[in-house]
Amino acid sequence: MSAITKKFTPEIDAKLYDEFVAVAEQNGQTKRHVLEQALRFYMRNVVPSQHLVRPEVMDAFEQSVARNRELLQRLAK
């Protein structure tokens, strides 16, 4: 059973397109395969990491909580 597909025609940087085509050809893959793999990687690896809090932000938050613990406890009551 074949997958349902969607056709779209994005405009991308010409040099990037040339690199993309060269990679597909060098690896004996179709442009579709390379593009799908790139999109899959981006959606599974890049997008989720954009939602992570940077360590320095968490450090600042933890320091603020420690510094204001008494006030936060009073406010919680």
C-alpha cells in the first residue's frame, strides 16, 4: 500500500538546491527521498529542541526561587 502524498513547490536558495540535487545523485537517491528525510529529521530533532529551556535560563530561575523562597511560600498561602 503506497503512502498518500502531497505535492508542493517551494522556492529555495539556488545554491542549496544544487547541493541538495548533488547529494541525491551522489547517494543514488531521489530528490523526494532526500527531502523527506531532511524534513523528518527537522521535525523529530530540531523542532523539539526549540522548546527546551537553555541551561542558563534554568540556572537564573533556580537562583531566583532560592533567593525569594520565603516570599514565594507566603504568596502560596
